Amino acid sequence: MTETVSSGVAAPRASPARDFDGLYKALFDFYPREALQLLCGVKLDGVTVVLEGPTEIPRQRSRQCDRVYQLQYDDGAPSEVLHVEVQVKRTEDFEERMVSYWAGLAQKYRRSSHRIQQVVLWPLGGGYPGRFIRDQARLDYLPVDVPRDLDPGSLLATPLAPLALWSPNAPDDVVEQVADRIADVGTLEEKLVLVELGTLVGGSLAAQVLEALGRRGMNDVLEQTEPGREIARRNREQGLERGHVDGMRAALRARYGDFADLDDLARRLAERDHDGNIARIVAGASLAELRS
């Protein structure tokens, strides 16, 4: 059976994508088969998948669907138009926008040969239930609560592994499995997207992911990500601070010998005014003066 994905759109570089919307779009561009199957529940046997160009909403040119695919069936059944939207949190007008997106798609694709299906991915959960009713209008779409609806085991077996970090049912070794998957992907652009996505989980899990990737020799990749650059900056600052304390301790010991509060005094003098206090020591200030 045919399982192909065709597109004239180049996969984006990872550097500008630091939010859920941009990173999820990158996942669909890099791994369309896995994303459609695991995130949207699409069965790809006997299906040719075509990524459509941006679909604009009439009179609202700034609004575009996140991703639109045509699923063309080998058995001649009507094509399915699949609209995928990524939404981090509820907004008052979100479901009205979904209606607008549907209307734009309905104007573009003929009823006789196309069916329209909409999927909304909620990376943090807590989304709308998937049925919008107002007056005589009704819209049904598929909501996917990523942390609770997706199987972490299935995610961890694919490059979409970082999404398992949000699951309350993730295995104890989820960080190690995520790091293994990121290390295994082929291109630098893919690695950067997955690292950025993995660190969006925040807190101790994000730090553990970065540490696990460092143990796998990926520091050169981490240095090209925002979290990696922030860690490197902090390490440099901490290294400079340690160097100042060590230098102050050596100056105090050379001038006054060992004494009880040597380490504490060295730290306090380095933090207050490193260069100025070094000058005071050289000038012969007493320990009482330095302590005051």
C-alpha cells in the first residue's frame, strides 16, 4: 500500500521556533507520517498525503490554518481535507475561529469530492470539548489533549518522543528515552527542534533532558539552542565567581597565613568588591579592617 507525503514546502530551520505552535509545525514538517498517525489518529495505509499551501480566511488575511493536508485514497473514495490547529490555551474567540477556518476550507474544496476534518492539538491540555453550537450552527472537531490522550510508549518509539515528557503516565526513564531519541535523529535541524521542544516542559525535567544530552556528547548541539546558551552563560558567570573567590583566598593566605574564617572572608570580599579588596590587602589593611 502507498504511504507517501509530498510537499513543495521546505522544512523550517529550528532557530526561530521557540514556542509550541512553531515547534509542532516543525514536527509535522519533519515527521509528517508519525505526526499524522500519533497526534491526529490518521490511518495511512492506502493513502497519499499532500501538504496544502497556506489557507487564508477571506477578509482576514492574517489568519491561516496551521497545517492543511489532503488525504487521497487509493480506492477512489472522496479525499479528506485535514486541518490541524495547535492551541496552547483557551481564548474567547477560538471556536469562532475554527468555524471561520472551516468556512474557508469549504469554499476552496468542493463538497462532492472532499470531506473536511479538523483536529485541534492542545499541548498542555485543558482545551474545548470539540463541539461548538451557536444559534443554528454546529461544528464538531477532534480535540487532542496531548498529555492525557496520547500513549507515552508510542511517542517514545518515534522522533515525537519529547511530547511524552508532559504525560502523567510517562515511564520513570522517560528523560533517558527522550535523550536517546534526540541523539538518534539524523540532521542538526531535527535535533535542534527536538531539544527546544523537550526543554519547553520546564522545571527539573528540562534540566534533566539537557544533562542527559550532555552525557551523550551533544554539547555542540545544545550550544545552538536558547536553553543551552543560557546554561553556558550561567556556567561562565559561576566560573568567574569561583575564580574571584579562589584568587581572594590566595591573596589573604599569602598576606596573613591561615586563619579560622579564611574561606568565609574570601567569599565576602570577592562578592563585595573583588578588585578593590585585593588592592586593600596589597596596601596592608588589617584583618579587622577587612572584616568590618
